[in-house]
Amino acid sequence: MRSLGRHGVRTIVASEHRSVPAGTSRFCDERVRIPAPSDDLFAYKDSLKGIAARPNVRTIIPTRPEDPYVFAKYRDEFEQYVSLVVPPLDVLKTVHDRMRL
């Protein structure tokens, strides 16, 4: 986040917690409360999609283990708003299939 902020990139930290370390950074421009993915994955996805739909948001960087799967599985819903930095779902499945590797 520090590097992004230093380059003038506006950053948003999304979390179910009121306070997270990244959210207290001086390079964090906005904090958004969202549902925990472990409580309601669909509400979590919809909250992220709401952030993605903002006109000034260009990408979302996955930071949780669930994020690549959410973005890959619902790629079509997110790509209408932002550029994704995760591979397609079939690639994720292959990478995590130890028998296939």
C-alpha cells in the first residue's frame, strides 16, 4: 500500500474489522466495512463488487486466501468493472491439484 500511495494511487482497505493495520496506514485513503467471507461468502463477493463498480476503482488486489477464488469464480461480474490480477478458475484449480501436478 505504501508503494501505491507514494505513486499517487488512491487505496481502499476493505475488512470486516473496524481496525486493521493496513487501514491505519497514512497511505490508506478510505476504509470500508464488508462482511467476513467466512460468515457470508456471497455478501462478501457482492460487497467487493460494489467497490469494484465505483468509477474511480480500476483493480482489486487480493489479500485473503479466499480472494483469488472469489474473483476467478465470478470473473464476469468483476471484469465489467475492474481489471483482475488473478488467473482464471481452471488455472487455480490446476495449480492446487497436487495429484495433477
